[in-house]
Amino acid sequence: MNVAPSVPVVDLTAQELVSSALSKFGAGDIISTSAALDAIRRLSPACQDSDDHLVELVVIAAIGRTMGVLFDHRSRQLARNE
């Protein structure tokens, strides 16, 4: 009898998603909020946190890792609405 073991589905928290998205960058790098949001949404399409909340978490995490932040996510949203 072939029985596949039950694998629990793990929902990452918003902070874990942000940490994962920023893990590819190092101290002194500049993080684009637009690119960070895209990476987070790809990692977890079901994430229900707002863009503003995720950007806040990105800023907090980036500053803690001595990274710069490029606030370009609003221009992306404006372009989609035109």
C-alpha cells in the first residue's frame, strides 16, 4: 500500500516573507520597494497583508541590516491605474 506522509502546509508570516525576500541582499545594498513587493507576492500569492504594511516591514528589516530603501512602489501602482 502506497501511503504518502501528510505534509503540513506552512503559512509564512509577513515578517518571514520579508526576511526571505531580503536574504539575497547585503549591507549597503539598496532595496526597491517595488521589487521587494513583487518577490513577496511571488513567495506567497495568498498573503493578505497590504502593500503599505509589507513596505513598512521591508523598511524596518532593511534599516536593521544597514540597507538603503528606494521607495518606488507607488509609481508602479500609479502606472497600473492609468
